[in-house]
Amino acid sequence: MITRREFLQASLAASAAYGASGFGNWSRLAAQQALSQDQLLQFDDFGNLTLIHITDIHAQLKPVWFREPEWNIGVGEAKGQPPHVVGKAFLDMFGILPGSPEAYALTYEDFAALGRAYGRMGGMDRVATVVKAIRAARPDSLLLDGGDTWHGSMTSYLTKGQDVVNVMNALGVEAMTSHWEWTFGTARVQEIVESLPFPFLGANIFDAEWDEPAFEPYRIFDKAGLRVAVIGQAFPYMPIANPRWMFPEYSFGIREERMQQVVDEVRAEGVDLVVVLSHNGFDVDKKMASRVQGIDVILTGHTHDAIPEPVLVGQTILIASGSHGKFVSRVDLDVRDGKMMGFRHKLIPIFSDVITPDPEMAALIETERAPFKADLEEVVGQTESLLYRRGNFQGTWDDLICNAVRAERDVQIALSPGVRWGASLLPGDAITREDIHNVTSMTYGQVYRTEMTGEMLKTVLEDVADNIFNPDPYYQQGGDMVRVGGMGFACDVSKPIGSRISDMVLLDTGEAIDPAKSYTVGGWASVNEGTEGPQIWDVVEAHIRKLGTVRLEPNPSVTVTGI
């Protein structure tokens, strides 16, 4: 990680471009413990072009609580580097005052107490206010969406993403890329794409039969007298991380050589700036930036990282804009003679109690939600515990889900996927049906019941651990560790695949997991076609109704070493 002084003085090219983050103004604001919309949006216009970046909205149209990770472990060259810095270490690295609004927005520290002080974040009506304010100052700005947009809520599930599509169209998005969008299936994706008023980009999406590009790889925009190439990079591991049978017509992959080819192609067309709109994940994009020449800006997504300053890789800047509508990134660029000469950046926090909702967008969101309002708002139970998911290992939402699977499906062990999406709840909150869907809603949510040997369980854990902790970013898929109920284990993240997982134990009896013995296992989000069972949100709702009030004890069942 470069120092702040080095950051401000960093040379991006032979012509010595300079960059600065507008986050420092927010730091001073935070120290004063005072927030206003004008202060949050304050930005000294710079250069001749503005990029606006949002990503990983996960269909959250309304303000939410979202606790940032307590575990975000970096391995290899990424160890100790952003985004793999959390809590107090994160505050120290970026000079953030504990207890401040930015500490609340960017870390898990004192999350419940600070949440009550500063309120929920996000809401697409507040995002619309921010986007309109930027566009008023910079009419030729370019709004780009990094994907994971249509999926992740009850209303998006029920409308097959249409509610979010309508909102993003109204927001005025000018290009997007994709990931979870594909879990609606090829036919639905094609139907939506044909209706979009902007390009659905994916230079790395190929026809599986003919092995040739299947979607528009890039679009050249004329903005502020400049020609700006935006190249789309969809999530590369679609057929592994999500059900291949839902989109068998297409293949994905990082396709580094393809990216270099496309960059060279747009450069040959005489563009002034090359922007990659990516859903690779931060570490993958960081490696790609070091190997593909000619990229000026990577707007990165997928791993949900919110980093208050750009990360520099050679002559490329990486911008990470968080998730769930918590942030909007504004990047002002000075582009001259086909080169980026300098930049200014601000990660704008969307404090929902501070930013005035845009009335037109607020009305649209209410219209989209109206048919489902009673079901969304039905109270299922209460929680006395902070419910959260995001983090490399167990979260309380996942503990609750695993408890529900074990109880309702009568199994010894429960497995829950380490997906990074899902809003939080504070102690004392009611749990509504919408809240349950916010952490479970998907198109393959059936809860299976099966048997697995101890050997198979270890294989599953080892495979997922390698997806997260392989020191080569190109072998990382960007999720978190599978959550486990009824079984404890140890994980040494420094070991190679096959050697990370040990000390597996059945918690009900305290007995070691026997590799040769079979255990009853329940889980959900299987990528296998034809999986049978009740939907996960119904299972969780039934369990919470029986409990009435959720109380979760600290879960010490997973031991992590090698950090």
C-alpha cells in the first residue's frame, strides 16, 4: 500500500499525471460529527470528464443496514493490502476517526451503536439524488453499473428482475456488465438485454458452441469532446460458481489475452480513454491491470469492497465502490492528447437520513413494490442479536440459516453458501419476510437433504477454501467460506489445497468426523439441476416463527490460523 503522500504525488505516466482523493474532506467532516447533503456531495470539479460508478446493488432499492466484513483475509501479495484490511487497522490505514460516520460506513467497528446514530445507508432514490447532482455539475458525465444489479431481493425474484431494470433505466445508466443476472436464465437475460436503452457489455462472454464473442465487448462514448471506450468484463467463473445449466449457451473466463486484444483494438480506433467496467473481483482486477497494457481506469466490482482511495497499478487506477447502494464513486479525469493526465476521486457515502430522496425515483420504487407490500412487510419474528453475513467466515445470519436447515430438515450438518450479498439487522429489529429474502432470494434456493461421508465434507471445505485463499488471484472466485452448522473445523489459510482444513468435529456429540462415515446433510443453492426441496426462505421463516425471538450465542466452531 502506498502512503498518502506517495498517493498524492504518484506519477501515472511519462507526462506525470497526478491524482487525489476527495475523501479527505469527508474525514474532516466526520471529525466534526456533522453531516449534510451539501457536504457529502461537495466536490471541486476537475479536468474534463467525470465517471460515476455503482456496483453490486443486489436489487436493494430501499435503504438498508449493511455491516462491512470482520474477516477479509488477503493471501500472497495481497496480504495486508486493501481491501484485505478491516476494523481498526482499516481506520488507521486511512486516518479515519473511530466512531465517525466514515468509520460506520466502512468498517464493522461498533456497528450496531453507530448504526443507531447514523441510520441506514443506500436507497436508489438517494442514489438518484446524488447522480442528478453530479450530472448538474458535469452534464457530460458517464454513469456505469458494474453488475450484480437485478438479483438479491424478494421483489426482484418475483418480477424476474424487472423492478430493478425499471429503476436502473430511470436512473439513466449508460452501460453495465453482469454476474448474478445470469441466474435468471439465458432466455430472461436475452429478453431484458433486448429491452435495455444501454449496452450490456461482456468482452469475455463467448458462444460456447462456436467459441466466438457473443455480446457487445465495448462501447465508445462521445463525452466532453472525448472518445471514451468502456469495455465490459462479466464475472469470469459463472459456470463454476453458479448453475451452468441456466446459461449453457455461453462460456466466460478471465480471458486476459482477449482483454489485451480489445484494449489494443479501441486504442487503434483513436480513443482518448480506456475504462474497464469489471466484475472480476478486486484482486483479479489488480493482477489483470499489471498484465494488460493500455487500461486507464478499472471500475471493479463483485467482491463488494469499499475503498476510500483509488489503488494504483502502474498507469491504471482501480476504483472500488462497495455494494448494496451504500456508495457512489465520482471520478473526475483530466484527459488530454489521448492520455490521462490526472484525476480526482470521491467515494460518496449514501447516508439515507441525510440525502433527500429524489421524488420521481421514490415514487417509481413505491410503484414497483406496491403489489407485494403486504407480504414484504409481514413481521415474522424479532431479533435480539445483530444479524450480518459479510466476512470470510461465519456470520450470524448464516448461523441462523444453518440452524433453520438443521431443525426443519432434521439433519446433523447444514451447509450455507458463502455469498457476499445480504443486508444486516440491528438488535431489537423486527424480522420481516423481506429481510429473510434479502439474504436468501435466488432462483435455485431449494433446500436439499442428503448424505455425505466425512471425506466428501472435507473435500467440499477444501475446494471452497482454495477458491478464496489460493495465492494466485486468477484462481479465486471472490466469495466467502461456506458456512457450516452442526460441525466445527479449523482452517489454516497459509496451507495449500488439501491441507487447509483439519479438526473436523460433529458438534452435537464432540466426536471427530470420520472420513468413512456418512452424515445427514442439508443445504441450499446447489448448482445441480433438478435439486428438490422446500425453498430456503420458507425454511428460515418457519424456524423464526417457532423461535419468536432470535438470540444467537457467539459461534466459536471455526478456528482460523495462518493469517
